[in-house]
Amino acid sequence: MFNKILLATDDSVPAKKAIDYVQNIAIKYNAEVILLNTYYIPDMFNGKPSEHYMYLSKVEENMKEHGEKILYETSEKMKAKNINVNTLLIKGPTGPTIVSEAEKNNCDLIVMGSRGLGNVTSILISSASNYTIHHAKCPVLLIK
């Protein structure tokens, strides 16, 4: 039923719970798992080179490093259960990136937390989850 699962993950509680769901599904169906973490600072917050800009560059660098850590730790958990796993760390807005990567990688299921850590743009109710469920071409499983 499921051959390839995309797990969009961050350090939120729902995303951590989603790991267990994905592991169980992947084991049951012998599915490959693609772990995805995104980092992004909207262009409206980037401006002319200045002290402000330098600060945002450091924030973005920290987001990328944190994403690498999350992907490494999560992939190690999955590998310990003999799950075939690949990782993607992509700079871009979360919802559109999830949808496009699921399509590019021919995923037949997307799993994600219902509410992530968010970034500067997701002040409202999980815009990434909302975007994904409305634009994905495959089923989406949201974990609370």
C-alpha cells in the first residue's frame, strides 16, 4: 500500500510522535522513508546588508545546523529498526517544500505533526499543515 513515505519533521512534540507512526507503517509495508526538514526566513525580513541582515544570516545558519541534527538523530532511530531512510534538508517555505518534494520523490504518503515549531511566518494555525493537506496529491497523515 505504501512504498515511499515522506516524514516532515522538526523538533516539535507532534513531529516527534509522528516518528513512531512512520516507523510502524514503514516496517509493516517495507516502505522507504524520506525525512524532510526545512529552514527558511521570508524575503520580507531580509533587506540591505546591515547589522540586521547579518543577524538573520546567523539565525538561518543556526536553523540549518539544527535541521541537520534533527535529520541525523531521526535517521539513526529508523536505521536501528532496519528502515531504508534518506534525508533532505531544504531551504524554502515548509508547506510548498513538503508538497513539491513528495511529488518529486513519488511519495504515496506524507506524515507530519499537526503543529510544528513554525517560523516567523507561521504565527497562525499551522500554515504548513494547512497548505500540505490542501495541495498534496497523496494522502496526508497529521499527528497531534
